[in-house]
Amino acid sequence: MRVQGGSERTIYTPEVNLSRPRIVLGGLLIALVGGFVLWLQAGLLYSIASLAYGSYGLQNHLSAAADGALSGGYQEALAESEAAEASVRQLQRSVGTGQVDLVGRFSGLNVAVDNWRLAAGAASDISQSTGDLLSLYGDLSGKGAGPKIFSDGAIDLDRLADLPQRTDSAVEQLASAERQLTAIRADTSGSGLLDRVRGKALTEMRPVQQAVDALAGIAPVLPDALGANGVRRYLVAIGNQAEMRAAGGAPLSLVLVEFDNGRIAIPIKGQTSTQLFPPLNAPVTWWGPAANPFFPGNPRTAPFVVTNTHPNMLFSAQEMAGAWVGGDYPPIDGVVTLDLTAVSAVLDATGPVESEAYGTVDGSRLGQILLIDAYQTFGQDDAEARQAANQQLLDDLLTRLLSGDDLVAAAQAMASTAPGRHVQLWMRSPELQKLAMDSGAAGVVADPGTGDWSALYTQNGNQSKVDVFQQRNVLVTAVLGEDGSARVTQQLTVTNATPPDRPAEGTFGRVGYETMWLKAAYLMYVPDQARNYRASYPSGYTVRPFRNHPQLGRGWVDDGFGHRLIRVTGWTPPGGQTVVSVTYELPAGTFAGDDGLRYTLRAEPQSLWIDSTLTVQVTAPAGWSPVPVRDMNVQGATATVSAIQNAPVNVDIAFEPAS
């Protein structure tokens, strides 16, 4: 407003308002920024939601796919694998938005975005490898869309030609996933959870990688092993756990399996004692490993049924292969041993079989039927009838397996028992033998080279069938010194828990499968580093020396692999109990480490019908205390842990200075 002249006159004129453009521009800017924030927020919310949904779905679907494959539900597993792929696509969408790209350009946030993308990439690789392996499983099992690789007693070697390429692809996918997971940066503040998640993923990937690596290793040599370049023969020995040897049950049933250009045949099979080595386990002559102390020299002359007396399958299998040829049978390319624990697992996985003699036989009843009831039902005079019934049962099971319908399920079931040495492999082919060693199925008995070691075995010596009732406990007590030394006692307690209503002696007194008495050899190792070692045993028991082999004194001998072994023998009455032990010292530094004192032990299993129990009690020196962990009992300075020996047991107990 302006005043003109002297009179008062008010004239209103338009005035230029400089604040309006600012308001307009400010409003536009606010709208733009607000829209950007909303766009950013919406995009990030979408990405985070996709990440959460995709991750959760992926984990669930991959787990369900694995469970489906293991349980035999191939179609269900395939559906879960496809759902896992959908979850992966959701994950990939979570890192593919422009909002995430923008956030990734800011210092401090770029690491999180990079980790996000690495995790999504690893998930994609894992899902893809799972799908490829599932497809391979479908082809091998005959449950896929294409023709069966194995059916009607024959393997289609042409269809195995692309196996190396398919396994190599899975190996590379898993390796890529591992590289991406390892590249995740979990060293920033607040990244502890990420580090734990990554560590869990890498840990859970490891057994899958090992399995795929094993498959990749066997793929190139599989055609030759199946007779592509000439006939391959493998001896399958069925071990009887009612009469134990150190390396497994007595090999009382034998089957020769031949592969000729993929075609499978069983030209020889039968009961060891009466059909294959008559009359009644006739001795044969063969040449075996010279360093095996269980035989006094070469050539050997002994029954086939004592060939697996050495605890280490590397020797016992060679003895079995030699004795087989000694019986005028064709040379073999490998030995496979399996016992009724493994056969029971197969029946659990594939269903029961019908037997004219025994009725319906499933996994839960097999041991009771063949290891206990059969000997009572038939008696000593009807041994041949019992053997014929057992052989027919085995034939029916073989017929089912050779049809191809249950091959993969049966293989999975048997493999699950391999850690307890219920399935063992020895192969002449160096490539196949390496695979057996790497998979832990070679039955090797060896000091781990660090810490303590327990390897204790029993061996039946009176042809009784009472080992099926054997109840065994191993108690290891160790007292540690401040310098990391230890004094250790390993005590083996065996209870001959035979039914009290059965006669103590049979037709042949304390010998034969009607007696309830047990005559056993107790085979006890000490660690390679052990000093001042000695064995203790009941009155009336004796140390049985190993003839014609270098002696280490007081009955101890080198087992042929550089490990020290002693053999003690004696009788245990029905219902009785025997306690034997070894005591030794381990030198300073054995259990000392940068983080204090740490007692470690590897305990080897024996393939008993009733698994042995292991109890380990370790006492710390004055001023030290055990570090408590789950399932550990702590009383003062002593820590106690227990386990079932259905596989190698690894014990690890840490101690720290007492507060």
C-alpha cells in the first residue's frame, strides 16, 4: 500500500509476493523427497519381505526335499525342490530392486547389501545343486521320468556315461556356494548373528559336499567296477553276530556277485560250513599278509570262518579273498561284509519278506529270529535245515534287491549302518579302495595320532552263539597332569547275559551253538604314545601270544600296522561277567594346548548286535576345573560323559584354571 498526496487516500495495488514461488518450489521438493522416501521405503520393505519370505521358504523346502528323498518319497521331494526354486527366485528379487542398488552405494551400508547378494547367490547354487542331485537320484532309483538305470538284474552302462558330468556340475555349484558364503563379511559391529548363520550354513554344507565329492570320485571308475571292461567279481560275506570275530560277525554265509557289462549274476552262494567248505568248515590253504599276527606264517592252512580275526579289515579282507581262492573258487576284485544289523535296516526301508520257516520277517524281528530263535528251534541235529531256511530267506531278499525297485533305498539303509562297521568294503582297485577309506567304510583300525585312543574287541573261541546276548561297557578313566600328561585305565566289562532258562551246556559240552558258555579272546590296543602299559585280567585267564611274530614283551605284539595289541583269553559262564583292562601313561604335552588342558579320545566300535556303552571320566589336576557342556556330568574336578558305540565316538573335554 502507498499514500499519494496530502489527502488520505488509500489505494490497493497488487504487490509482488516473493514467498509464493518458494512455497511452490518447496512443496514440489517436499513432494519429490517424500515420494523418493516412499519409493525407497516401499522398495526396501519389498526387498526385506522378499528376503525373509524367500529365506524361510527355502530352508523349509530344502529340508523337506532332503527328508523326502531319504524316506523314499521322490515325487514329494521333487515338489519341494521346485518350491525351493520359487523361494530362490523370491530371494533374487529381493536384491534386484533399484532401491537396494541405491542403498548399496552408501558407505557403511554397502557391506550389508553385498552380504545380502552373496547370501542370495549361495542360496541359488545350493538349490540348483539339490535339484540336480534329486534328478540324478530319480534316475538311479528308477523313480524319475526316464527309463531305469538299474532293473531286472542289469545296469544300463550307457546311461551312466553322463554321470561324471552331472556330478561335476553339482560339485562346482556347491563350491560356488561355499565361496560366496565365505566372502560374506561378518567382521563389522553387530554382525555376530550373521557370522553364526554363515557358520551354520557352511557346517551343514560340508557333509553334502563330502557325499557329492564321493559320488564325483566314483563316477569315472563305476563302469569298470560294473564290468564294462571285463567281468568283475565281489565276495559278499554275511556276518553272524551271535559268533563274533574282531572285524565282524563270523562269515557263515557267502555270496559271489558278478558284473559283466552291467549284467549281474550270482553264480555261487551258500552256507560257509556245509555247502561251500564241506565237510563242516574244512581247512583250506592260501597266502595272506605276512605281517598279520593272527596267523603264524605263510601259507596259511585254516577254515574260511576264521579269516576275519584281525580287527583291521585291511588285513581281514585280504585273508578272506585268499581263503576263497584257496577253496578253488574264482579270484575276486573285492570283499563286502555286512551283518544282520545292516540287513535289518534294509528290511525296515524296503518292507518285510515272507519265509516258509519263519513267517513274516521284518527288520525288528530279524535278529531275534535268526540269531536266537533259529538255534533253539532247529537244534544241533537240524543244523542243515536251519541253514537251508536261512539261505532261502537270503535268496528272497536278493531277488527283491536285484529287481531294481528298492536298490537306492537298500543302499541308503546299509550305508546308515556303516559307521558301526555293519557294512565294510575292501577293493583291489586303488580308486575304489580310496573311496571306501574316505567314506569310513573300510573298517580301518588306526591310532588317530593325537590324544587318547580306545580300541577293544572280543572274539568268540568256542563256536557258541551267545555273543548276541553280550552286554558290554567300556569305562575309560584318565587323570591329567598340569603338563598335559595322563594316566589312563580302559576297563572292558562283558556280561554273558544268556537266558537263565536254557541249559548251560549242549551236545558237545561247552563247545558248539547249544552251549551258553562263552570262551572269548579279549583284544586290547593301547595308544602309540603309551608308556608303562600293562594288562589286567581275572585269575584263570591267560595271555595268548602271537606265534612267529616279533614280540614286544609280556604278550604284546605289533598288529602289522605299527599299533600295539595284546590278546587275553578265558571262559565266562552263563549269566557271568568278565572284567579286563589296560593301564598306561601318556607323555607331557599330549593334552596341553594354547587354550589350557583339553582331553580328547577316539573310541572305535565293534559291530555287535547290542551296541556297547562308553563312559569316560576325566579328572583335572589341582587348580583346574572342567568346562561344562551339554550332557556332561561334573563333580568337582571330574567330568563324565557317556555314549553308545554305534559309530566311532570322539570325546573332547576342556579344562580351565579354577576361579
